[in-house]
Amino acid sequence: MIAATPSAPYYAVIFTSLRTDIDEGYGAMADRMVELAAQQPGFLGVESAREGVGITVSYWRDLESIKAWKANAEHLVAQQSGRSDWYRQYKTRIARVERDYGFDSPAL
């Protein structure tokens, strides 16, 4: 599903990853992080895809909201588990969305 973001500007946190072969607990933790992020002030939405390379983009109102999410205690535990178990490599990028546009097809 495509996140229903407000009019720009807002921020995107782009998390790109390559997984290890360890899968135990990953799905539950990923689901919990989306649930927890959605409860955070400033959270606007999330989109995620995985086909070899995983890409998750979360959208935020401002940089302060992103900073608070990064420091969330439960999120810190997930970050540590990711480094020790689930990811071979990852990169986080933070970008300001200056403009967005889209298309919605009428129901067929």
C-alpha cells in the first residue's frame, strides 16, 4: 500500500538492507516496529518492499520526530538485533521531500 502522506514538505527515512540467513524473530520485530512507529508523534506513513534488497521508507513531519524515533527504547533494541543477527549490510538515508505527485486509477 502506498502511504497517504500530506502535502510536501515532509521527510523520508530510507532504510536499505541486505539480510543474513537468520530469520528467527525478524518478521515479528518488523511488524512491531511498524506498529510502534505509527504511534510516534510526527509519523506519516511507511512503505516497504523486499526482493533481494530490502527498502523501507518511513515518512515523518520533521527532523525532531525522526530523532525521537531513532532514540525510542524499543527501537534501539531492534536496531541492535538487526546489527547482530538480521542484516549483513544496511544504509539509512534521510531526505526532505520537496514535492510529490501521483495517480489513482479509477476502480476497474
